[in-house]
Amino acid sequence: MQIFSNNPPKMFSKPQPGIVDEKITPDEPGRVKFKATYWPAMLFRDYSMTLYPGQEVAVVGSQGITLLVRPL
């Protein structure tokens, strides 16, 4: 995952639930449904797994309009 210094991540005080809509891999962002809306999303930190559509995730923050997620 790439984090840009000019756009630091904003972490949520409490992880919130989301559902993967488009596959998310360590190298490629995807999309999640979060609070009834679809958002671009990428893995937070260095998880070496792939998240598949329908899988529940924890939304832990955002970077710009991209949500940062981790597996449950």
C-alpha cells in the first residue's frame, strides 16, 4: 500500500463495518460498500491477502476519498 506524505491518512476512532464490492489485493485497490455508498478502498498496512466481493471488512480510516480497510 502506498501512503503519500502530502495526503496523510485519517484514522477513525473506531473501526466501522464495510462489505467488499470489488476485489482488493495488496497491489490493487478495489471498492467497498460503506454506509450505503460505494467507495474506493485499499488494504491498510501490509496485509498479504486478497479480499473478495461479499467479504466483511473493518474500515479503519481514509486517505482522500479512498477508504483504508483490514480483514475481520
